[in-house]
Amino acid sequence: MKSLGIDIGTTSICLVCYEEGAERLLFTASRQNAFLHGTFEQDPEAIMEKIYSLLEEAENSGYGPDCVSAVGISSQMHGILYVDGEGRAVSPFYTWKDEKGKQFMTDGETYEAYLSKRTGIPLFSGYGTVTHFFLSRNGMIPGEAVAIANIGDYAAMRLTGRNQPLTDESIAASFGGFSLKEGCFERDRLRMAGVAAEYYPLLSGEKEAAGLYRGIPVSCAFGDNQASLYGALDRPEEQISINVGTGSQVSLFDRRLIPDAAADIRPFFHKGFLYVGASLNGGKVYEKLAAFFEEIIYEFTGRKVQAFDQMERIGSEKKDTDLLINPSLYGVRGNQGIKGSVHNISFDNLHASDFIRAYVKGMAEELYNMYVAFPEEIRKGRSEIAASGNGIRLNPLMAEETAKRFGMPVIFGKLQEEAAAGAAKAALELLF
């Protein structure tokens, strides 16, 4: 059997055709995704146009609805948009990078801190619940809005003609205010904190499809973290998953729910839970370093160059350095005051090779610190790192430093575009 997988990422939208059994991708195509100018918001209709374009390209290449059995959807998590009674978007998609929750309320408390304190649930800026609360308090919810949805939910609605969002637990939990134990939104606690809980979407069942696209079932959207792991892990209880995309995550699967674990705990296809350390810093911060070198070269020479490949060569010349860099360009989730830093700079290490090596080493160090914060009982028995995401797959220095810091081999699965492939694979296994 074959299936299509769509991944709606922050910076790109990808479609693959996955073949079951052979465990291979028969077709891959992508389009760039982008923020609306000056914001961390995206245009839902522009995203849908790109999805339809990808589906048309797949069909023209022989991988249309007549030869596949399902469509799976993976989506960037946390973000929300509003839909009307006809199932059409009436707002932009407020992504996980949205910072409205960091703004201050009239009493001097941030929106994220206010909600966290009054619900007793850790909630951060960029979580859909925090964004929804901010918009509600400031009279910014469109009058025709009847429900909130993630962009993946919205894609499923548009493909199947649904007029109500139907949300998988992996997306629902990413909004914030979701009970992992009960498997539902904590509507009473949210209402008591002043959240307009009537906007929250319906939850899907374990094997419930969103509907049909040209006669074939379409899955409800899965969180991209979970979908990536589904495509990348073959021994989930023995492996550590590290994904480096726009942001980065270190994730462990365990069948047990340990509520007080120092981690973001996420549902995993009704099989157990993922314990996730999530960073706002990932491939984007390395791209920023490349842009920094490109800017320097242009300012001194007037030449425009592509620095990425040369950075790998230069960084590989220096296997270690005593220069220390914390490249937290986007800060730390829940603490907007923490930024990056450079330490221990000296006459001997003031070189591009030291800087690149120390920069990547700092990225790996952040991942390791998130990992060791997990309970020891779920860290036991881990023997290798299953890596995914172009921020590590296309950056050998990052893979090298990650393996070194964790003291484990880094392996890459056969399936690239792990989130789209994982969604396609999960759609076949869950819907049939």
C-alpha cells in the first residue's frame, strides 16, 4: 500500500509518497512557507494553495488519489487559527513563535505567567491557549469565529470539506490546558482562569479519520514531533530522538505517564508518551551564523557568497576548542531574558574554525542539558540517537558534536523528510 504524507512546517511544506513494506519514498516535493511580513503569523489560504499545488504535482507524477490508500498530515504544533461556521479561516495562523503571551497585562504580569499561575499548568507564549487568551482579552477574536484549529487541522478540513475542526490528541495537547491522564481539555480550569473554552475543537478517536479526499481517507493532523519519531524510530524504547529543524527537540518514548517529569509530555499515537525537551533554537540559529559570515564577507569585499558549505570545511579543521558559545539567539522558553553568550575568548581561539566549532558544540550542549533533566528511570537503556530534521541531517558538525556530547552514535533513518513520511506511515497503520 502507498500513502501521501503532508508536513506543514514553519519554513517549508513537504509532500511525500510512502510505500509500505519497502519503507521508501517514491516521490518528494516541497514549497517554501513564510511568515507574514513583520510577524510570526502565516496565511492559511497561501498554505492551502501550496498544498493543492503539491498534490497536483504528485498526481502529475503518477502518485494521485487513484494509486494511494490514505493521506496523512503532520503539522507544526502549538499554533492556532480561527474558523467560521463554514469551516473557513477568518484569521491568520498564529504560529508557535508568536510572542503575544510575553506582553504585560495591566497588573504588570505577562499573559503566560498569569495563565500558568491561575491554571496551575505550565503555559508558554506561542502555545495556542496563551495566544487565544491574549486575543480574547484584547478583543481581537473575529466576530464570525466559532472554533480554533491548528493549521494541520485546517488542511484536513479543507481537503475533506469538514466545517468543524477535528483534532488529534497530539495537536490538542500542544495548545496547553490538556489533561494527559483524562485525554481531554481541562475546560473548567481554563474557564476559571478566564479562557474562552467554548472555542476549543472536537477531539478525534484513536482510529478516526477527518474525512475523505477524492475518495481516500485523510488522517487528522498529527504533531510534527510525533510524526517525525514515527518515521525515524524503529526501537523507540532504546533510542533517543533528536530533531533539529527550525527549533530543536530531544524526545524519549515511554509507555508510562510520569506527570512530574521535568519535560513537556506529549501523547504518542495512543501507545504511550513522549518526554520532550524543546528549544526555540535549532537550525535557524546556525543559518544566522552563516548569514553573519556572509555579511562580513560582503561588507569587506562586496562579494555575495554562500557560507554554509565552507563553514563545514572550516569547522571540521578544529576538532575541539576551549572557546565557549551559548547560541541561544531566541532565548529560552518561559524566560525571555536569557540570551546567548560567548566566554573564554582568547588570543589562541579567535579564529573562524574555533567559533564555528564552539557554536555547534553549544547547540549540542543545550540538547544534552534538556536530556539529563529527564527522570533517570526513562533514560535507562538508551543506546543510540535517532536523528531527524535538516538542521542535523545536513550539518555533519552538528551530528558529530551531538554524538560526542551524548557519548552515543547518531544514526539517520532511511526515510528523509521524517515528519511527512511519519504522517504517511501512521495514516496507513491507524486507518486500516
